[in-house]
Amino acid sequence: MKAPAFEYHDPTTLAEAIALLCRLENARPLAGGQSLMPMLNMRFVQPDHVVDLNRIAELSGIRVLPDGALEIGAMTRQRDIERDARVAQACPLMVEALAQVGHRQTRNRGTIGGSLCHMDPAAELPLVCAAVDAVVRIAGPGGEREIPFAEFPLGYMTPAVGPDELLVGLHVPAAPKGQGHAFLEFARRHGDFAIVAVAVLLDPGPDGRVARASVALGGVGPAPLRLAEAEALLRGTAVEDDAIARALATTASLDPMEDALVPGWYRRHLAGVLLGRALGIARERMA
Amino acid sequence: MSVFGQSVMRLEDAPLLRGEGAFAADIDFPRQIHMRVVRAEMAHARLVSVDVTPALDLPGVIAAWSAADVAEVPPIPFRATKVRGLEPYCQPILAQGRVRYVGEPVAVIFAEDAAVAEDAADLVLVELEELPALLDAAAEPTDFDATRNTEPTIVRKSYGELDAAFRDAHVVVALDLAIGRHSGVPMETRGAIARYDAAQDVLELHGTAKKQHWNRDEIARLLGRAPSSVHLFEGHVGGGFGVRGELYPEDLLVCLAALRLRRPVKWIEDRREHLVATNHSREQRHRIRAAVDAEGRILAIDNVFFHDQGAYIRTHGARVADMSAGLLLGPYRVPAYRATGHFRLTNKTPAATYRSPGRFEGSFVRERLMDAIAARCGLDRVEVRRRNFVDVSEMPYARPLDALGTDVVLDSGDYALLLDKALARFGWDARVADVARRRAAGESVGLGLGVFVEKSGLGPSDGVRMTVDATGAVELVTGAASVGQGVETALAQIAAAALGVDYRRVRVVRGRTDRIEFGSGAHASRVTVMSGSATHQAGLALAALAKQTAAALLQTPEDALEIVDGVVRRVDTPEGASVTLGEVARALAPGTKLSRDRATPGLTVESWFHSDHMAYPYGVHLAQVALDRGTGQVKVEHYLVGYDVGRAVNPMLVEGQIAGGFAQGLGGALYEEFRYDERGQPLSTTFADYLMPTIAEMPPLDILVTEDAPSPLNPIGVKGAGEGGTNAVGAAIASAVDDALGGRGQVTQLPIMPRDVLRFLAEGAA
């Protein structure tokens, strides 16, 4: 478990980093290192170059926009986001999810951008971004582009970031007043990647009924999955028990991933159980 | 007040807390090179060829070997079995002709640094021709080689009229039970650093643990050297648990390389290697039957089991199967018994002992059986155990059985008393009522118990040399080893109490073959019993010598003297004339008049303690669990370990042992398992897949240490404390989960997986 030989680069500006990525063949950006370092040591990845982003100050930080939305730099540490009162205000779902991201020690180093780009199918932060309709900013040689998070995952552990591009930040809309949220996951141990994770947002309309519902599942597909059908079934309801039951019924048609350790039926079952619980919690929190 | 029995601070901690410890990876020598092992990637295959030449071309690579290069080194022998005929199943240090498990060493690289060695290892060409993998020890044996099959032996033990008992039984209870494959996974992986001192013609091995003297003798023998020209050294050890410190292929390979290449050779196991290369343990399937009378008393037990030894037989021989047969019966009176242990090889990592070997497995099996007997006879689960206990009046209680080569004679114990104390401390009756209320409200909660007898203090002999120097400092040289459990502190306390000094004045030297000729290391909960007793005797003998000498110096009768805090003084006038132990030592220095009356000069004694039988501590585990009916997750809400250790030298250390041991038992009960796919590829090769419990998984744990049954077999009454925290965790948690499910006996295997719990809940509802 010694990393293969690679050349190390430590740019101090984004422009410099992009220039390096354009110039170098087979390069990997290094964010907080909580996934890449073990992958290097296990030789799951064998880059010729590692471009360390940790000295690029402009990639870190949290900003609140006039409309209350958040701009979060890709290199912002997970722990800094978790402890930020402004994030708790604008996106309580993210704070609730962060408590289950790895362990405090890994969150001290791990970054939000690193997690989004690693894109483990069961990771919490991509799931939150899917649920809140975040917009991601990607920088490349031709400048920056913005895409909705829904277009960010291209497949299993594959973000829409080209080899000469970097994720630089994300835009998180502010939670509307009265929004009910819940993030639940099931892992056999605290801190593990979830077997299944669920994020739910319920936005009340003027009549107190659900104006907009967001239901997202992690650990079920190759990337976070929005349950559009369940969302439609919840819209316009007061999240009564039978509305929840109708939403849950949609999980029966899920065709989850299966691996040697976790059978598909168990993931499907957990999706239903956790979604039921999450909807119950979010209903209580909706005001 | 004597320091014996006090929860004093550990002597070991200062360097550990300052980061000044010396674990294997901390050890470096000038000019050292690094070894990397190339491991088999198939579970079972014909080894067609190994070509190391591409690796040799890489700059920085010094040597690369496959089996042909080490053909003169015999396979690794046994140290712990009396079963004959196992030799053909020993592991060669590099695979010969066949590979038999994923992770088996096939070749080795020696290079200037560890990364280059790993680069080079990737270049070795290993040609394999896959053969079918055997993965189920309960399936029909297949061919091991041309003349042998995969069942090297059947361990048989029996006594009493078994057939008659089953014929006359009121009921027969039969269960099919399985324990999953898991093992000790210490924080520190293995490591070995060999150095050949050509000037002195001495081969040194550093980073060792557990069994320095036996390993020294065998390394010497296998490499054709005199034992006195090989020395093993122990630094700090980051956990042993049975798996560290056995003699493995890598230990011999670094020694051989140091001799051949004339440079120090360092090997540090990485975690991924550890999970496929270091001993596995535990996997066993039992088909057990009990003949029971109308009152729920056991008449006979028939224990047929299948032990999954993995691909080779390692240093322990058939020991775990032997203990699974010989120690199964625990605290119960069983008039007739038969054990048939099918000791079988499969294509998995070889197995051996892990903390409470054969007993974690046996307690799960026996206590599941007791629960089933209670259910069948309509008895309370606690009551059925009480009815079958060996009574305190029957002690010592000889079973017509042997285990570890010694007759099983339970030396002392009041099992019913400890059960009463544990139930009271746990609040069992109140919890029974509370559980009933919560169930009525729709929760799935349950209580479970496991009662067990441990074993400790395996003989036959241990010696120490205890010396006071001219400054009054005490040195205790022992052949015991430390795997981090507090050996120095416990032995220092015993020495200090017997001699009459501050325990912090005692330096304990352990795990070194160059300081003491014989030793048995640290295993089988034996150090405090065996080395502790030898230390106690040495301390008393040293005190007697000091008083005898001081009597001459002070012109005072010996029996008027006492030793307090390192000072020899009169009992009746403590403020009067006195001498320090340092002064006594100086009076016995070579050349002094007083020293000439003695065989050896100095204030020093060597003392040996011998024991033919083991001391048997015993315990009770009690668990309360709640099941998440949606996810199947088992939450342990409360847990108690009650353990009688005879006498506790340091109760804090005993509790520490129990808490750590419990965490490992919890792993085996709910989390940890080495899994394989159908071709024998290991699926649990990182800590993301092999789930060690963390502090977040630890439930509230209560520990009740009692001292009601001191061992009559040693002068200080102690019994080993190392394994009782682990022993019955699987048993008690299985019992509690089953109770939460309605007591149907559905829990028949460990670890208990959430999806199994869901299935049980569905079955119960159907």
C-alpha cells in the first residue's frame, strides 16, 4: 500500500491549476485526499501527475448571496460547512447530512468538491445537491460554466468534469420559509458509506399543502436518484399518512444495485423504510 | 497497603502517550532494505511458473525469490498440537506447485525502498492454472494432494454412556449452528526486521510478539543455526489477540534474506495484506444434540462440528478444534459427552487462535442449546442454567476430558453465585418487566444471557530473574511477552508487593531472548498466572535474602525485620537503624564477604513456577437489545460482563481487558466477517468491507469483576483475565436477539446480519 510514483504539483491559483491540467497527461486533482489517497495507496488509480488544490485559497469559502442562497467553494472543508451557522440557516438538510459523512476527523480534511467529484453512489453530499437542485460551477481552459446538479453525474462515479477542468464551487438555493427537511441513512456502522440514504424536502404553499417536494435516494442507483413520481404524488397533499403510503409505493419498482455483500431487495426495502421515516420527520418540520 | 489489587496507573503509558513507543514500523537500521511479498491471486490453482526477472530489472531491486530459491527451508512447524500426521499440511514459506488461498506468498522482492519493492512486485509474472476452490468445510472433503484429502484429522473426545442417555431422554434437542469467519485485527499489523551481525555471528529479529523463545528456537532450526546465535526482540506491540507473534512465512523470509544479502531487511505488513495473510479464526459449524430429562437436566451432549482451518495448518496445529471439543461444556454438569470435530482444509486464509479460541464458538453453541432446552422444556432460561450448573461443593471438578494436552479439572468456582450477582447488578427482573411493557407497545426488544467457563494459566513452567541493583532499583527479567495488555504493570505490582518496594521502582524486561534463556511469551491468558506466580515467589525469596543479609548488617534477628518502600528496618522500631535494599545489594556484590557464602553474588534470585493444570475463570454476559423492525439493525442497549478472576492484581487493567475483549466479541456477533465469493476471492479486504466495531457501536457496558473463587493452583490465587470479555458475547447477543424475535430459536449463526433479522421478523409475522 505505497502509492505508485507520480509527479506532484502544487499550484496556488486556479488559473495555474487549469493550465497544469491542460498541459499534463493522466493527471488527478487532489482535494482533501480522503478518497484519492487511499485509492493511490491501494493502486486503484495510477496517475502520472497529482495536482494538489490545497494551496488555492480562492477555491475555499462560503458566501451568502442577497437572496439568501449559498456559494460554496469546492475546496471548503466539510467540517467548516457543518459548523457554519449560515449554512444551517440556508440549507439545514446539508448540515444534517454532514453529520453522517465519514467521521469528524475525515470531515476536517474532506472537501465538498472532493466528495461531489468522487461521487460514490451512496455519498451524502451528492445526494443533498440532488435534492436541493444545486448548481455546480466548473472551470476549464475556456472559462467557467454552470450546470444544474442533475446534469453533473454522467454515470457510476463519473462527474461531468473534463480532464482539463475543475469543479470550483456550487450554488445552493436558500431553503424557502417553512420548508420541512430530513436526511436519513442506513449504514451498518456510524461513518460508513450508507447502504441507502434518503433526502427529503417539503416546501409548503400558502395553503399549507406541499407546493414542491424533493425526494432523493442514494445507494440505489449509480448516482443520486430523484423520485419524480413520488414527488408528484406528494404535491398538493398535506402529507397525510395515505399520501406517504402512495409515495412509498413508488419504491417498489426500484431496481437497485446489487453487489456481493448487499442484495438488491434489501436496498429496495431500506429505501421504502427510510423514505417513510424521512417523510414523517419532514412533515413534522414543515411549517 | 499492598499494591497488589490496586488500580494503579500503567507503567507502560509514558512513552506511548508521548509518541515515543517502538512499534515494528518504528525500527530502522542503517543500510536496511525492504521486502515485499507477491501473493497468490487465485484461491486454488496449479502454480505453473513464477518469473521474477522483470522485477530484477527495475532499478533499486536487490533480489527476488520464488519457491525454488528457498527450497532448503522446511515448512513452518507446529508448536501446539499432540495430533500426529499433520506435517504434510504445513505451509511452505513460498508456494510450491500449488497456491491454496488468495494471499499466499508466491515470491518476494527485496529493494532499496518499500515503494520500489511494491513496484517490482507488480512486475513478477505468476502463471496459474485455476482449480476448483473448496470453500465449505462441512461439504465432502476433496483432494489435498495425490495421496491426502482435505480432512487431516478428526478430533474425537468422549466419556459416559451416550447412546443410553439419548435412548432414555425425555426430549432430544438438536441444533445446527454456525460461527462466521473473523479474527483478531490489531491496530498494528505484523512487521519483521531482521539483521545479521556478522561481526558477532548473531541473527536478530525485531518487531516480534507473543512467542519469542519458541520462534527463536524454530528459526534457528529451520535456518540451520544454533539457537544461541539467534535473538528475538520485542518492542511495543499494538495488539496481539492470538494472531500476532506466531511464526509466519514472512518472519523466516526476512531472516533468510538478512543472512544471504548481509543487509538488514524490513517488512511491514499493510492492512490489505493483513486481512488475507494473517491468521483467520472462528469459522465453525456445529450439529449439536442434547439428551435432556423431564426437569430440563442435561443427560448427554453430542457435538459434531466442522472446523474451517483454511488452506494450511499453521503453528497451532489442531488446537482450536481441540478446544472446541474439550472445553465446550462450560459450567454445566454433563454425564455423557461425545465430540467429533472434523478438522478440514479449505481454500481460505489459514486459521488459528483468536482471543477466546474455541470458547467464543463453543459458548455460542452451548448457550444456544441451553436456550433451546429451556424453550422445549417450558423452563425459564435462567432456571435451566441453574439446574445444570456444576455446584461449588463439587470443586475441584474433574471432567473426563482433556484440552490443550492437560486434563480438564475445574479448579474453583461458584457459578450460581456469580449468576445471581450479575443478574442483580444488571437489574434483570426489572428489565424483564420493562421489556414486556415495550413489547406490548410494539417494540422488538429482548434480553439474553451467556454463562461460561474460561481457561487460563496454561503451564507447565515459567521463570523470572529478579535483581536489586546498588541504587535499589529492581529489574525483573521474564520470559513472558507483552502485547500491550499491561504485563509490566501487573508483574511490577506483584514483585513490589512481595518484596516491599514501590512498584514504579520495578523495571520489567520481557520479550527478549538475549536476557533470559527460557520463556513462554504471552498467550492463553497465562502471563499473570504463570509469570505472576514465579514473580511472587521471586519477590518473597528476594525479601528473605535481603532480610538475611540485613540481619547481619544490622546485628538484628531476621524475623524482627520488615521491608517497607525499599528499606529494611525493625518492625518494632521503624525509625531506628535500617538499611536500604541498595545497601543490601552492595553488601552482596562480588568480592564482599557476605557474597562468598552464596552460590552467586548480588541481591538476585531466579524463581520458577510449575503447574500441571489450568486455572478456570468464569463469567456471565447479559445483554439487552432492540431490533429496528424496518432496517433489521440490532441495537445493543445495555450489556454486562460479570467475571470472576480469582484475584485481580490491578482491577483497572482487568476491566480494560474485559472492555476491549467485549468490543471484539461484539464484532464477531454483529459486524465482522471474512467473506468470499464462489471462486474463493476474498470480499473483506479493506476496513470498508471488514467491519470492525468503533466507539460509536459500543453500547453502555457494565463490568462486574468478582474475586469469589481464588485459584488453589497458584500462590496468589489469580486466574487469567484476557479472554472473558470476548467469550460469550456471541452467545448473549444471539440469545437477546432471539428473545426479541419471540424466542423461536431463529438465530443460529453469527454474525447476525440486519437482513437476517428482517427475514426472522417476517417469518415470525407469518
